[in-house]
Amino acid sequence: MAHSNGTSGPRFRVSMLEVAKAQLRDIAVSVAESGSDAAVTTAFRNILRSLERDPREFGEPLFHYRKLKMTVRCAAAIPLYIVYAVHDEQPVVVIRRIAALSSDTP
């Protein structure tokens, strides 16, 4: 919702399922060993910023839970991939899954 002064409406409240928290911890351990933890930290901060500001424009829709009034979306911010749900009426986002994108080249 945009206000007449050009500022955006309320920020979205972002939470994570426990499984997503565990996935993020696993990624953190993995990247600490490889030395690419700064890239993951930056990507996760950018993801959170996008989810707080406008999660309905970030990423791509996958499907909709009609009874829960939530749309499930996916997005990537190299080197992370996330799956999250956005409530249709409330400023609520739930991160469901986080994965590290492969850096292997063919």
C-alpha cells in the first residue's frame, strides 16, 4: 500500500520455519569451510530486505493456499534460493525453505 507522500506502507513481518532455520545453519557451516560466508550473509540480508519491503514483487509465484490465504513464491539471490509464503491480507511472510545454489560449472 503506497501513501500519498510516496512512502511505502507497513513493512512485512518475516519469520522462518524451524526447518528453514536448520537449512540456513547448515549452509552457514558449509560456506564457512569454503570461505564464501560473506556472499551468503550479503545475499540473506538482501533477501530479508526484499521480503520486508515488497515480497509480492520479489520472486515468482508457485501456488496459492486458498484457505490459508497465502501465496507461495520462490526467489534467488546468488548464492541462495528460498521458498516463502506471503499472506494475502496481512503483512506476514514465512520463509519455508532455504538452499544454497550450486557453484559448479559444467
